Amino acid sequence: MDVLLVEDQPVVSEATADKISRNARVESIEVRGTAERALHALRWQPDRWGLIFLDLDVPGAVGLSLAMEIGRLGKAPITCVLTGSQRPDYVAQIEAAGFMGYILKAMEVDALVRALDAVLDGQRVFPARSSTGADVPRLTVRQTQCLQLVSEGKSTKQIAKILCLHAGTVNYHIESAMDALGVNARAHAVQRALQFGLVTLNGARP
């Protein structure tokens, strides 16, 4: 299979590619170091990739934004997050979204190789659940649409026109989303929504 490795640190990508290439099922590995380049590879050759290993913290990605965009492209079932972000809320959302795995880079080398091999052999691999993990906020479709447009720099008036809503209704949805996200400013709401992968940076509206 052809593997797409999304990783921006050359030393890490080289070491990871070396570990992955030892698996007999791997024919080739391509490395992409930014969210833009990763999405271009997936859109340009959508049927090429047998497996994707994804670092969450690459340029152009915020929180789970890139992972959720990959999910919207239908690639969640062949994507495994490989990251240093040890957040139970991220793990829970990635697992619920149907991704193949969530592997932490900080694992012991032998355990990391076993986890990579398990994913390459078609198994789902996730850390043990933690009872202390934060829940992923749940937003309505309208709340998500409004926040997505806020993230694109749209005003209340512009959002109302795009969604065919009254301005007061738009403000209600945005304020409700802010309450759900535990913030009191639009900018903070967008930041939190990006972290949870609820909105995207490229304007692809959920």
C-alpha cells in the first residue's frame, strides 16, 4: 500500500517513515508537511492512499481541524492520528468519527512500532479511555454554520443574508454556541471550535 505521512518535522518524519517502511505491506511513503499539501495530495490522488498517518500539529492546522477535514473527504477509516497531543477529548472525538487510531509519539519505541504495525495490519488502535477527559461540546447545525461563517470574517448581517435568517436569530445561535463552548467572545468561540474540529480554516462548511 501507499502511505501518506503528514508530519512537518524532518527528523520525526524520517524516523517514522523508517519504522513504517519495515512493514511488508508498505510499498511507498510520501511525506507532506502542511495541512494544505496534505489535502492537495488527498484531493489530487484520492484513491492512491491505503493509509494516512496524521500529526495534528502541522502548519495550517488548529486542533482537530485538519483531521475533521480529512474525515469530510471520507478518509477517516484509513487515517490514524500520530501525535504528541495527549488529550482525552481529542481521542474521544477521533474515535467517535470513525478514524483508525490515535497513537502518541511519546510511547516507548517498541510499543510505538507495535502500534504502527497493528494499524498497518488493519487494526484500530486507541489509548485506554480516561475518566478525566473533557467532553467534546455538541453544537447544532445552525450554531456550527454560524461559527464557520464567523471564522471566515463574516458579520452578523452577512451571515443572516447567507443563511436566510434574521440578524437576531444569527446572534442567538452564536451566543448559544459560545455558551456551549464555555467562552464569552466570538473570537474565543472560533478558536475553541477549531480546536475541537467543529469548524475548518478553509471555508468548507460542515
